[in-house]
Amino acid sequence: MFEKKTKQPIEVVDITSPAMNSMLGRYFIGQTGTLNFGNKYDAWGGIINPNNSGVNLYFDIFTITNFSPQSFTGEIWLNARSPRKATVSSTVTPSNQAISPPPRPKAIMEYADYITEPLTKGVNIFGRIVAPNSTLVSDSHRGSIIIAPGGSFSILLKSPGQQNITGTIVLTWWEEKIR
């Protein structure tokens, strides 16, 4: 007459949020130095997750600023090798400035300008046109792009022709220990 019902397991979903990671001191913002390119030279900026980092890097937002009167293309790459003459950025900081001492990221932000070598390895996942005298802001990826140790997230700024271009790249991400 009465049927015994079994309980169905409840699925728990962990929604990772940039705000929560900021509170925990795991959310970082980095900027390249001024990038000069054009006249057959490109520029590059990216974050590299070192092989021995022990963390996964969760990518959130990028911005590309164009200080010039000429538009150009920004190519977004996953797991490309850094150019040989890349410089480590000195402008990387945790977003939570209330933590003392401030946490340090495991990932390394690098950049290079006046490059002629193509990016090797990796995958060019999409491109964006950056309008003159403007800043292109990506939608938040909210951690949907996950970079494992040994991987990278890069933006290649492509030379539009003969004109010299000046720009910068800003990247935001958080890091979580690999379990």
C-alpha cells in the first residue's frame, strides 16, 4: 500500500567567485609596461603558470588599451611559449590590499614589445579589434579558462602596418592550490 521512497543524493555545486577569491587573497591584477609595436613588429603580454607552482590559475578579465589613433588586432592564446626577450612585470598586486603582508602570486606576468618571432605552441582561441584611443575590456570569464602548471594565457598585439602603436595589457586571475 505505501511505497518506501529512497532519498536522492543532493548535488553540491561550488560556484567560484572573484569577490570571494579577493577576500581570501588569491585574486591578482597585473599590468604590462608600455608596449610599442607596429611597422612589422608585434607586442605580447601574458601570465605563465610555472611547472612547479602547485596551483591552477583561473583567468577572469583582460583589458587592452590603445593609446594610438590606429586600430589593431589582439590575439588571445592559450599555452603559447613566451617570446625570448620577455620582461617580468613589476606591476602585479593582490586585489585585496587589506592583507598584510600581501600575498604573492605563483603565476608570473611577462611582456615584450618590438617582437618579430611568432608565438609557438599553444592555440589562438580568438581575436579582438582594439579601436583607436580606447580600452577594450573583456567580459568576465569567471574562471572558465583554467591554466594548469606549465600553461599560459597570452595576448599578442598585431602590427597593423607602418604606423607605430603604443598600448598596455591588464590581466586578472586567481589561483587555487591543486588538491
